[in-house]
Amino acid sequence: QVQVVESEGGLVQPGASLTLSCTASGTFRDIDDMGWYRQAPGKQRELVATIPIRERTFYGDAVKGRFTGSRDDAKNTVYLQMDSLVPEDTAIYYCTFLVRPEVGPARYYWGQGIQVTVSP
């Protein structure tokens, strides 16, 4: 079983920065991809960043140049540094882990969601 613990989000002003993090724990072999998605009110969930274990990070168009995804494999933790936030970034942010168990196929685990609100 894998548990995902998330950092807190919050209310920030436009132009501010905020860093989110998620940590996976439990019994497993390793973690392949890590990533972030978000879902704004009334909109579909969209990709924010995919952070592979060996390849370059891939970003969604809406956040390119403003957000930076990173990972610490020693801590099984994924981060999302968000800069120059705008009201359109208001959403629930979800972290994901592609976990390889000791036996069986890899599967995705999701965080429960972190509310981020950008407003004056």
C-alpha cells in the first residue's frame, strides 16, 4: 500500500510564488514518473508537469516558463515551484506517482488535492 502526503496550498496574491510538495511512502520497489495535474472550477483536469525519472520535465502550455517541477528520489517527493501566479492558476492541484511495486505492474497513485487560490 502507498500513502501520499501533500503540503498545504493557500490563498496568494497575483504575482506571488508558492511551492507545493507531495511525498509517497509505503512498500514498493521504486517510483517512475512523478507529476502534477490541476482542475479549475468548471473545467476539466489538465496536465501541469510530468517529471520522468530520466527524461526532461514536460510542462502544460498554460504554465510553461512560470512553473518548475522537480523531484527528490531519496525522499520520494515531488515539488512544484509556482512563480508569477495569476488568478487563472486557481485550481485544485493533484500530484501523481507511477509506483513500481515489488511484485506486479506499476500503477498510478494520486494525492487528494491541494487548493490553490490566486486573488487580490
